[in-house]
Amino acid sequence: DNTLNPDFVRKYILDYFFEEKQNLRFDLYDVDSKSPDLSKHPSELNDFLGQVFCTLGEIVGSPGSRLEKPLGGIPGKKCGSIILSAEELGNCRDSATMQFCANKLDKKDFFGKSDPFMVFYRSNEDGTFTICHKTEVVKNTLNPVWQAFSIPVRALCNGDYDRTIKVEVYDWDRDGSHDFIGEFTTSYRELARGQSQFNVYEVVNPKKKMKKKKYVNSGTVTLLSFTVESEYTFLDYIKGGTQIHFTVAIDFTASNGNPSQSTSLHYMNPYQMNAYAMALKAVGEIIQDYDSDKMFPALGFGAKLPPDGRVSHEFPLNGNVENPYCNGMEGILEAYHCSLKTVQLYGPTNFAPVVNHVARYAAAVQDGSQYFVLLIITDGVISDMAQTKEAIVNAAKLPMSIIIVGVGQAEFDAMVELDGDDVRISSRGKLAERDIVQFVPFRDYMDRTGNHVLSMARLAKDVLAEIPDQFISYMKSRGIKPNPAPPPYTPPGHTLHTQI
């Protein structure tokens, strides 16, 4: 009421997806009437004060996840500015580590002792149960000690500490017809008490209990240890100032076809973008929110360069070897269009030089302050597979990820191998430390009508979906913790009230 510097209290909870472009719009009104419904008011009672458009990625990618933007929407008028800040909800990140043993379980096997294992279930809102963990099988014992295991707290109880957790104990059988020994229930709050008399559970088989008057239990299960720690999330690092650097490498080999002909993958159609430009824009528009200076190195490979026609597998699209940086997505697209007019498409298709190019930069900053993403767009079969594998295995130790988008109709078997989802990639007998390559064929995202726009968001989503996990796996393997976020914003003239 009656202020030009309002500090809004209400919080809005949104699902955040790194790999999607989540558009937001904020409209501000001056409300003078009693009814809270804006649509019902005569317009003169509610003056429009301005609006702002942004993406959720822009807010979380800003320093301290705090974005200040000028309000617009009223021609010729300064409308002030809006400050948007985001924070990640905390109950999503705890991970619990626990270990159990059992005593005097029922003997189920005719010839030896039982081979026990446990299955954990979390209860759902509707009273059903969902399996969330299985222990390993301990062979031939009625007093097993299972290995410690870690599980996200949200998987165990959905963040609700008093919700029932059901545990079933089985005797493993080779043919899969495992014998039920018994069950017990607990909750996260009980388990969190750690090793104590409260965390010794009787394993009960309800059928036996009904049949036998003297039945006590089918053994006991004891909690040996319980610890909980916070897992850092992707956003913790972004909030702490880690920058994501985006580099593009474009395939200029002759197999793409002559750019002046409409059959070419590099054809410049005045009415619609070619596959290279579309893939570039789809991925770049999302990643640019996480790079504060919006300056992106853009490289080409497999072309003959003027003036002397030497073949290069690592040339700057803007022609400036000293400074290959382009300003924003527009800058990259512009440099790409210009280079098509000046270079001659040639070959072969070598990936290793551009991978090593980015790896050199990544090797120089391994403290967690920067992470590098290389987007390679290519039409074809790799000529330097051995060197590329070696380059990727070396790069897997560095803060970087590689995205490969395959355009055109070629066979992409080699790319699938580099992707390493099924079989981790290796070179000279050395396995890659992390899986850092994601490959997608562009043709999977073209719909039959040639209406690409629907599929561009899906392309970006599939291409970028693995990046946060690859990013976290690097930080974790190096023991890098996020920097503390800058202190929360206090509007000028407000004092912070301490709650007592």
C-alpha cells in the first residue's frame, strides 16, 4: 500500500529444469479498488505500471540468483525496475547413509542357512508403497551384516520425516521365488535417532503370527549406524558464482554439400534456418543464461582457409585467431554465415583438435569456478576416431562436457560409441573417468511437416539433460564445494528484523 518501493512477501514455487527455456512474465499494476481480481476492474482504477520478460534460467544464473531488470511496456516512460530472486528449496538435497545387521532370522533353506536380503519401501499419499532400495544378498547366514548404503531422503520418505517406511526381509533363491521371512515398519525420524534400543526391530511374518500362538518373531534387525549429509546441487554452484562457458564447433567438410545449393546442409535459405543454425540456437539460447559475459568462442573444422588454402581443423568463425569470441547467439550465427562465404568446404572430419582446444582452457581452471561445454555440430563419420577417443578420455578429468549434434542422414554409429552411455569409452586401455559426451541425431527432432519449432525445445532438452549431473560428478570427484552465495538482498531503507 502507498509505496513506490514495494517488497513483495509472497513466494512462488516453480519446478526448475536446467535443460528447458522457462519463460516468465511479470506485470505490475497500481491497484486502487477493493477487489483483488484485476480483470474485473475498470482500467482507470488499475494503472498498468510496466512489465518485464525473462527466463527462470536468467534469474538463477545471475550472481547470487538475483536479477535486476528495468520495467518496460509504457512507451517513452521510465517505469523503474524489478528485482527477482530465487532460492532452491532445501529438503530435496539430504542423503542418508545407514547400515543394518540381523539376528536369528528364520531358516528357510532345506540344506543350508538362509541367504537374506532386505527391501525398503516408502509409503505414498494414497497408502500404496513404492520400492526405494534393495540391499545385497548375504549368503548362508541367519545373522547377516549388510553393507552400508546411501539414499536420497526424498526417495526414502518424500521429505516427510514421519511417513511410514516398510522393510521386508527375504531369503534369496536362485530361481527368483524368494521366500518371505518377515517385515517391520519404521520412519525417517526413528532411523535418525541412530544406533539405540529404539532401532532394534522385530521381523514379523503375519501369516505365522496368525497360525502359531507361541510365535514371537522371525528374528530381529538392528540399525548399526545412521548419518545424513547435504548433497550440493547444480544450483548451489551456479549461485556461488560458477560460470558455464559455451564453445561451438561447426563441421565445414565437403560432405555437407555446396552451401550455395539448396540440397546442402549449410544452405542459406532466406526463409528458414538450416539444421546447423537451428541446433546452435536451440542449445545456445538455454546455455547463455549461465554465462555472464555472453561472449562465446565459435570454431570451425575441416575447411580450406583463405588466402593460401591451408586446411584447418580449428579455425575461428569470425576470422580472428587472437579473439574467437562472438557476442551472444546473434554473434555466433553472424560469424557462421560470414565464414560460409569465405572458406572452402574440404575435409577430413577431425574432432580431436576442437576437443583439445577447449580442454586446454578447462585444464587452466580446475578450481570449480568455471565449467566448459563444447557443442560440436557435424554431418558425418569421424576420420580421427582414435585421437578423438584419446582426447575425450583426457577431457573426462577436466571440468567439461561435450555435446554432439549429428545433422543429415549419415550413419552415426561412431557417435553413439563416443556417447558412452552403454559402454564407457576408453583409449589405450584407459577408461574415461566420467561420461562427458551426449550425442543426439538432429533428424529425430524434425516432424513430418517440417515444422521444426516444436522439436527445438525437445532437442535442447535431450541435449542438455545430462549436463547438471556431469557437472556435479566433476565437482564431487574433486571435492569442490560451492562458494557461499552473496548475502541476500536487502532493499535500501529497510533494516533487517531479527526474529527472537
